[in-house]
Amino acid sequence: GDSVTQMEGPVTLSEEAFLTINCTYTATGYPSLFWYVQYPGEGLQLLLKATKADDKGSNKGFEATYRKETTSFHLEKGSVQVSDSAVYFCALRGETSYDKVIFGPGTSLSVIP
Amino acid sequence: KAGVTQTPRYLIKTRGQQVTLSCSPISGHRSVSWYQQTPGQGLQFLFEYFSETQRNKGNFPGRFSGRQFSNSRSEMNVSTLELGDSALYLCASSLASGISSYEQYFGPGTRLTVT
């Protein structure tokens, strides 16, 4: 079945550092890929998405490119801020799992001043 | 446009009791999904409803059930509560079902504690 693998962390970075959170997936066909963010005590918020190969999703300085050849959707940000501290979830909604979103385990990010 | 709302936000129940959680989707959204989030298991899919019909169900015991009303509002029920049911229950709405590119919008969750 469809699945998502991502680095679990926790990841601790200094403010203004470069962020990469790796995400790879297993799915048949061409799933849609998503990054969600969960701030402490809150539900999940959609951060960005990509629906076809080579698409780049971007939002709030975060970017991720849908790489079909490596089945990856790595999240990047050039300069993190303290306010980016949260848990980040990579997810897919596939052609065979269209009824539900498959989530990775989440990566906890702490940004220190 | 108002987001997904869930009530109540916090709930404390005793083992053996039952509980009902409510979710109101974004206006115009007809698909509602439920997830259980725990530190050990992460986010696990419970079920999805679309047009008052259950479309898909995750691997949870029959104690977990749900329904959707004609206005797309949804409820989930857990009977005979166990300590392991303590979790954050998240509801998500989407415009429709069966479209992979349609993202889900999540509510703030209901924090259920079973003692």
C-alpha cells in the first residue's frame, strides 16, 4: 500500500539556518503530495502541495519539489525563524488511497534564537 | 470563510463510558475525514464520509463509529472507552471525495482523556 517516510528528528536549528526535511513516498501512479504543519496545541495546517511531477509547491518561504524519479518531496527553507518551530508532516493522497491522506510520522523542528 | 470547527475541544471520560465528538466542515465541503493522533502511533485514519455515506474505514475496532448529516456535519462515537483511546481526534474536510489533488483542511481537534 501507499506509504510515506520522513526523518523523524527532533531537528534543532539556529535562527536563519537552512532547513531540509527529507520525505520519500511509495505509491502507485501519480499521487498528490502535501506538507502540513502543526503548531503546539493546534490542528494541522496545509503548508504547500504539488499535484504532478516536477511541480514546486511554495508558501511562507518553504518550498518542496515533486520528484517522481526519486519519489521524494523534500521540504526546504532558506532561513528559519523561531516562529517556524512546529511539527512538519509529509503526506500523500494517491490514486489508490484517494479516500484518505497517508501521513508520515512527522518531524519536530525547534528553532533557537 | 469559517474553518473546520470541532466540539468539544477537551473532554475527560472514564473507562467504559461512551463519547460523541462533533465536526462542522468548511461551508461547501462535502467530505469529512476523522483521524486519531497519538504520540506513539502518529496520525491514523479512522474513516471518511461523503454525502452521508462512509467511503472508507481505517483499522479500528467497531467501538469507533461515525455518521454524517445532510448538512455535511459529522459526528464520531466511541463506545466502551479504553485508556488507549486517549488521543487528539482531528477532523478534516475536503471539497469532494475521490480527487487526489483536493487538500484536506483540519480542525483544531478534540483532546480526549480517558481515566
